Amino acid sequence: MDMDSSNGTTLLQIVWYFGDGTVITNSDTIINHTYANSGHYDASMSYTVKINNNSCSSSTTKSINIP
């Protein structure tokens, strides 16, 4: 995600949900997480951006299988 403040776009917040109970809230677009146990996890992130005087939110989910 490339936020260019010169066009009025600012990343306000990202919430990372890893599916194992870990939730991290920050504004980092790259994050590392290590799963303690094998299994199936649905990891997701939701983010909010400010565009000029408005804000917009969205999210995405990825299924992860840890052997």
C-alpha cells in the first residue's frame, strides 16, 4: 500500500487479525507474525485511509495453513 500524502491521502490505521487471537493495531504496511501451532488460520487486515477531508475503510482476508 503506497500512501502519498502529496495527493491528500493518509493512512490512519491498520488492524491486523492473525486468526490465532493475536491482534495488532498500527500503521505499518509490512508486519511479521509467527504462529505457535500448526493449523488453519484466517488472517485479515482492515485499514482506514483519509482522503482529503473524508475517510474510507476496507479489509481483506487470507486463509493460511501452517503444517
